[in-house]
Amino acid sequence: MTLDSLVRPNILRLTPYTCARNEYTGEALAWLDANENSRIDGLNRYPDPLQLEVKRRLAEIRGVTPDRIFLGVGSDECIDITYRVFCRPGIDNVVAIDPTYGMYRVCADINDVEYRTASLNDDFTVNEENLFNLVDENTKVLWMCSPNNPTGNALPIDDMLRIARRFQGITVIDEAYIDFSDKGSMVQYLDTLPRLIVMQTFSKAWASAAMRLGIAYASPEIIDIFNKVKYPYNINILTQREALNVLDRADKVAAVAKELVEARDRLASQLESLSAVKRVYASDANFLLVKVDDADALYAWLRDAGVIVRNRCRVHLCAGCLRITVGSDNENRLLIEKIEEYDRR
Ligand SMILES: *Cc1c(COP(=O)(O)O)cnc(C)c1O
């Protein structure tokens, strides 16, 4: 299917807002085009609407070209804009693996788009038949997340490739946790899959959740459409500057991600030795999905002890489960101590 037949007709026809900084990007002696206040220095100038410096650095690090990168206010904006570009409210639908990250459904609801869920297998791999049974001529987007939240596992690359080739709409792979995984990124397949979108974020391995910066990688054609639809100056100058600082620390970030993975594996074996813990699922992320004897009771016990974890026991396929982020050494020690106290109570 062509891209044009997937994009909402009003978006295809859209004449975007042209901001002053889009029209002229060179050096000038006098900037008198944007009604800014040139008598007070600081944040007085509009930022680069296309964030080209940030994209150039990120492109080098990730091995893509800058025209394949869209930057949003968190993955939140990347998720929402996907609905706004491809899904006609009240008509189109999307299919998502289940369980997965909650924002795909929230954004579907906000945009009045039907959200269909395809249960994962018991081992948290994708059930391709469940998934394609839900696809019809109005299914525009397929949501997968790898490593998946809250299950923690990376989906096999071969499964994702086969599904992305077979599905005639837009396949999104959310790679928020990719830097903790040794299973490889889908970014390398963007060239061969023109309807693939890969999402990443500065919120996890890059340790910049407060910055609110998310990334969508896709074909230059999709990126062009996203750029037309986004708010003209969606990424402010403070975020752009800080993103460049963070990207300069890429080596440190990779080293800390490796430390977190080692800490995760230590934490997993410590948890397995506790009697409240029934099972620790394999993780390719910086958190663990842990099946316990009584999730509500242990959750409340930990909360009252000042240790906050995520209770996922009412999530599909996650009965009895808590989701636990790998923290600092002190936080992890405290967690184990408090569960030991729970075991002895
Ligand atoms: C944490 C997380 C994100 C990050 O969202 P931001 O808006 O970038 O902070 C995205 N996707 C998944 C699956 C996550 O768990």
C-alpha cells in the first residue's frame, strides 16, 4: 500500500504553518522577521523548528540519516502524532499487542480511534495469528514494543520483521528500553521497510525523563508529514541544548546501561531466593516483572515501607505480578531487605 493511501486525507491536503525560521535559515545581520524582543538577551529567539543540530548528532550515534528522525515532546508526542496523521477518528482502528505500554490506548481514546488488542503467547512472544485476525481494511497502525513494557522481554527480530512485511499499514516498534537489550534495534531495517516507525526516548537509558524528548525514526516521507503536523516549535531551546550535552555523554550512558543490566541480573537472582517470590521473568530492560504470592499485599507492605513499585497484577497475563525498576544499589538493597521482612512477618 502506498503511504498516501494510509495518511488521513485532511493531513495529505494540509498547508502547514510556515514559521519565520523555516523560511530563512542562514546568517543575518538583523533578525526582524519574527517579532522577537531583540533588546533583552537570553531566550528571546525562537528555536530551530527542525532541531537540526540535535538530529545530526543523534543520527551519527544511531547510524541513520538526519532526515529519518522526528523529535517529539517525549514519546508521548510521537505516539499521539502517529494517530493524528494516520487514523481517521471514528473510522480507523489500530491493533496492539497485549499486555503493553498504556499510552497507545490512551492516545487511541483521545483521538477516537478503536483500539484492538492481540494477546501475547504465555511466554510473551507475539501470536501472529491473534494479531492478523484483528486486522481489517481500516487497520492503520500496529503497535509493538520491544523490549516490551511491562513484560520486559525483547520480541524476536525475525517475528517483528515478518509481521512488518506482512502488515500493509504502519508498524510501530517502541524501543524505549533498547539500550538495555542485546537483541538489536529495528532502526537498521528502516531502509527496507518504508512503513516502519521505530520509537526511542531520552527518558530511560539517557537518564533524561525530565527533559521530555522522544524520537521517531521512519522514512523521510513519514518524517516530512510528522513535521507538517507538529507544533512549529515543539522542542524548546533549553531541551535542544541539553540534548546536545547528553548526546556528548553517549559513552557514559552506554557504560551505565551495562552496569544497570548487571545490577538487574544480580537483583533477579536475589529476588528468586525470597519465599514471597514465585517467579522472576527474563528481562531485556531495566526492570523486572516479578510474580509473587500476593501482589496486593506485598505492594502495600513495600509502599508502607517507602519502597514504591508498580502493581501490575490486574494486567492481562500478569496476574500476581509487580514491575520493579532496577534502582541505585541502595534502593535495590532496601527493596530486598523489605521483602525479607515481609517473608518473616
Ligand atoms: C517509559 C516509556 C516510554 C517513554 O515515554 P516518554 O514520553 O518518552 O517519557 C515510551 N515507551 C515505553 C514503552 C515506555 O515504557
